[in-house]
Amino acid sequence: MGELPLAGRSALVTGGGSGIGLAAAAELVRSGAAVTLMGRTATKLEAAAGSLRELRDDASVDVFAGDVTDEAQVEAAVAAASARSGTLEICVAAAGDGTVGPVVATSIDEWQRVISVSLTGVFLTFKHAGAAIAEAGGGAMVAVSSIASNVTHRFMAPYNAAKAGVDMLVRTTADELGAVGVRVNAVNPGIVATDLVAMITPEDEVGLSYLRNMPLSRFGTVDDVAPAIRFLCGPESSWITGVCLSIDGGHHLRCGPDYGMFARMMFTDVVDGRILGEQA
């Protein structure tokens, strides 16, 4: 059997404790990479790492508990991942968060929370991992963006704006770092069955609004997305950079979902266009 395609390479995966991040980490481990998982909860990371170590007898998996919105912690996570083999060649920025609510009723704290995790966290990851990968002689970074970056999701403005920012950050960073051999891409999943969207089912109003707008009408799984991330991290994609790849059953061809069902539970009349404080 030949050498695994990512043997000898070190990878950092933020948001690696669950969902798409964990599935991507599994693909990297199967291909021979030494993987460091970053997330906020140490116990969750340890459980995830244990599952990854079962994939290969010689699997090399470590964890770093930290917050992607804290620059010092991101820098330390990059240093820890680099120390595994002396260099860092791969980074997957999968950490993210969202919210539901009308623009006119969204608090500044909620706006900043989502932007901090879903956009600033990717910026900080690219900043420090990009420098480390460039120093190593090149490699790849992949951000987990979203269909929400280019198709409106009603009542999800902070998340939409954050993911649109991620796509532009990907393209700009790809343009800047190509000269030093660092490729930067994104995947843009549609609705994927993870803990983050566990409240949505294919039978409810929101789930049906997704399915009506997909040519391939089903919810995705993490295994629909993770192999594409692995491809974008590996030698097979050595001439691909600045790409934001839709993985959404074709949903990007139509219109976005409607989160009105959840928004009405929390904001009542504001959802239907009535401005705060307006009298009937």
C-alpha cells in the first residue's frame, strides 16, 4: 500500500468537536494527517479526539481548548498544532454560530456575538494559520462558509452577513497568499443535519422551505461536505484557490429558506413587518 496522501502533514481544525468540523478532521486523519482539534469545550474535544484515534492504528490527534474570538488563544492553537511535526500545512476553519430574529429587533450584542465567532474567528484563524503555513513552504486553508453567504435567509441577518464576509475573506486571502504557496478556499453547505440545526426537521415549516428550493431535495449530511474539504486540503487540488464551493443540493440556484416560524415565536408582530413600537 502506498503512502497516505497527507502523511507527514499537520492540520488544525477549529470547531472540530462536532458536526462538519469533526467529519472533516476524520477525513484528514484517514489520509494520514496529524490533526489538532480546537473548540471551546475540553470534554467535547476529548470525546471527538477519541473517536478519531479509532480510525487508524497510528492516528495522531490532539486537542486545544480555546475560543476563536480570542486572538491570543488562536495564536496559541496554531503554535500547538505546528509543534506536532514542526510545521503546519493545513487548516480548516469550521467554527461558527448563528441566531434568528428580524433586523429591526436584533440587539447589538447578538449581532457582535455572531460576527465575532463566524467572521472574526475565521479572520484570526487565517491570520495566524496562514502565516504558519506560509513559513512551512505552503499548504491549504478551507473555511466552512454557507449558502447564507449568497442567498438570503430571512431573519438571519448577522449570520448572512458573517458568511458573506467569509467568502470575501477567502478570496482576498487566496489572492494575497498564493505567492507563498498557500491555497485558500471555502465550502458553502446548505442545510446539513448537525446539532446546530437540530431544531429543524424535513417536516416542519422551515425544513420544507429548504426542500422546496433544492433540485436534489433532501437534507445534507456531514459526509456530503467533509470529502470536499479533504479534497481542497490535499494535493489533488493543487491548482485550485479562491473557490467557494456550493454543496447544497442545488439550493443556491433558487431562493433562501424562511425562518419565520422560529422568529414569530420570539418576536411576534415584528416579523410581519410591524416596526418596534408601532401602534395597530
